[in-house]
Amino acid sequence: MSNPKPLLVAFVLATLMATAHAGTLPDLDRDTLPAGDGWASLPTAALPQGTTGGASADPSRVHTVHDRNALVAALAFPDATPKIIRIEGVIDANVGADGAALSCVDYARPDPQTGIVYSLEAFLAAYDPAIWGRANPSGPLERARVASVAAQQARVRIRIPANTTIVGVGRGAGLRGAWFDVRPGSTSGSQPMNVIIRNLSFEDTYDCFPQWSPTDGAAGNWNAQYDAISVRNSTHVWIDHNRFEDVVTADANLPVYFGKLYQMHDGLIDVTNESDLVTLSWNHLNHHDKAILFGSSDSAIADRGKLRITMHHNLFADLGQRVPRVRYGQVHVYNNHYKISDEAAPHYGYSWGVGIESQIYAENNHFRVSDAVTPDFLIDRINGQRIFATGTLLNGVSAASAVDVVAAFNETSGGSLIDSVEWTPSLHGPIEPTGAVPTSVIQGAGPFK
């Protein structure tokens, strides 16, 4: 009798290759956040097993979708019945009810009072600071802009209900132009949303109608809406193995109006409005300015005691600022890899933003940056005081590359940061030596890695 082992081995290898080719992983749809994997794993009375998403979904509530309208229908917001949404291919959010692609021109709306339709050319002519001055825009074209914003938001904003898992199926799975809004129907307090978002590429979340704010800074600024993912009034959210990037609408491709970049982007991931218990792991964020914001404003005192967030094993490449910027929260930032190229260095602001009453615990993070970026640039103090940073390496993997970023900041700014926090992280997996972080993260961060 012939030896069956070679046949068995060949069958197993063929099965694994077929699975890899299909871009799926066994049981990925029903994965839950492992115990102890960051703040989102914390058991609570409402979710004693931590963050499970739609893992308990009935087979009838598992949907595979290929377009924006099918995605919205499958999510069925605000239905909190456990559900799993599998995304195949790339879903464009800027489409109409008939599925036809929509451009910025298609969203242009009239002023409700005068009927004057928005156009960028007319807006620029009306509110040129040389003519209009430094007052905020008002009147028919500004009202038309606001109406146009509402028209685009109605298409790109995709509401995510509680007890939902959304996963990419295949290495090309993702969304273009979409805003995932994780938020309950209530706009106060926080609710256990229990949402998992994994293995997706988010590209070009853009605002067709940025707001001109002439008093924002010395020369004014264009400010956009829509984050790729926003988490508001929500607890228990796991965002894992995703990629975020601007491609067609990258800042380098955008024009300059009134002497300022016509900024069509806001953040990539924002966690605000009393949200709590969030884990961001193994994501790849690439070529963007305002990356990650925790806490909506200095006056949002309801965030006290909340915004407990973990960030680990993420790859942050050529991000200008907010990686993250924190208000109020207790944030554990460990084993992340930060890269700033020579091309991006002139636009780099900072990585860790110390906001009001925030307490960042930064542990064993690695930076590979342009020579123009010195250690004191890695932190910015934005009305906060406390950050504990240990095990940081800069442009190397040996102990000789260790830097004390808090001391470096204080040396150049007059000693305004306190190198300690009033908590110690306990919910985390094994913490790698910093020298191992670049290889681990580059190999592992992003969809299906």
C-alpha cells in the first residue's frame, strides 16, 4: 500500500494556498478581542466577555456585500442584533441610490433662501480675504456650501450599529470615500457599542466642501469634515489590521486657495464624546496630516474618567501630527513604529500630543525619522502636563539609540512636562523589546498580515 502522507501533505498545502489566495482566514468573521488585549478587552457588566462584536450572529445575519447601498442595508442601523458584515472588493461611498458614482459637482446644492447654487469659483470670489476681510463667511454661498455638505454627508456617513463585526474578505477589500460613524442614537453619555472593524483599507475619505475659517491661525485655514472612522459616545471598540491612506486626494495633489492648502481631509481615527475602552492594533496609517484624536475639546469635562484607549503594534508612516493627540484619557501607546521620511519632515509637527488632563503611558516605541526631526519634536504640549515615556529608540535598534523624549522636550521648552502618570497599564499582551518593533510591525501591520 502506498504511503498516504505525501497525499495528505499535498492536500493540506493546497487548502492553505487556496485560503491564502482567497484572502480569508479561518474563523476571522467570528474572532473576538483576546482577553487582556488593551482597554477594549476590559469586562464590564454589559459586556462580561469584553469586545465580541457580532461573533454570536445567527447565520442569517452574516452578509457579504460589494457596494455602498448593500452595506448600509446589511448594517440596518440602529438594529443592535449581532451581525457580521463581510466586505468584498472596494466599496465607493460616493454613489447615489442607484449606485451611480457621484462627484463633488453632483453634491452642490442651492442656498435655501435665494436659490443660488454653490460653486467653488463663486465661493472663492465672494470670500477672498482681500475683499471679504477676516470675518467668517456668511450669506447665500456659505448657506449653499452648508447645504452641499449635508448632501455629501448623507452618502458618505455610514452608521455602525452595536454588536457588529465588519471584516474585509480578500486582500483588496476596503472602502473609498467612506466615513464609518460608530455612535449610538444618543448623543450624550456612552453605550456599549461592541464593534469590531478589521482587515479593511480606508482610502480618500474627503470633504468636497471644506469650511474657510479666516481666524484659524495667523492666515486662516481650510477645515474639512469626516474621519475615516469616528467613535463617539461608545465603549468596547476594536480597530485592527486596517490600512488608512489618502491616494487620489493626497495633500500633494490638492490646490492652494487664499494662500492655504485646500484641505479636504480631517482625521483618520477619532475617539471622542465620552467614548471609552478602545483598542487600536496592527493598523497601518500612511501619508496624512491629522491622524488620531482622542477627546473632542478642552471643555468636554464629561470625558473625565473615560477615553481609556490602547494603541499597539501600529505602523505610522509620514503622519504630520496627532499620533495620537489626547485629552483627558489614560492611553497606553506601546510597540508602535513611527516613520518620518526626508520628504515628509518639512510637514511634520509632532507625534504625541499632551492635551488637557491627559495621561499617556508610552512604552517601547520605535522612531525612524529624518535627521531634521530631533527628539524634542516627538512630543507637543497642548494644555497638558503628564506623559510617561520609556524604552523609546530613535533611528536604531540598540541601547545606544535610546532617547528621553520628555527630557528633550523640556530642555527646549523650559521644563513644562511631568515625566510620570497616575496609572499603570495592566491590560496588554507581551511587550516586545523596542529593537524588535520595526521588523515585527512592518511585517505584521495592515490588512491580512
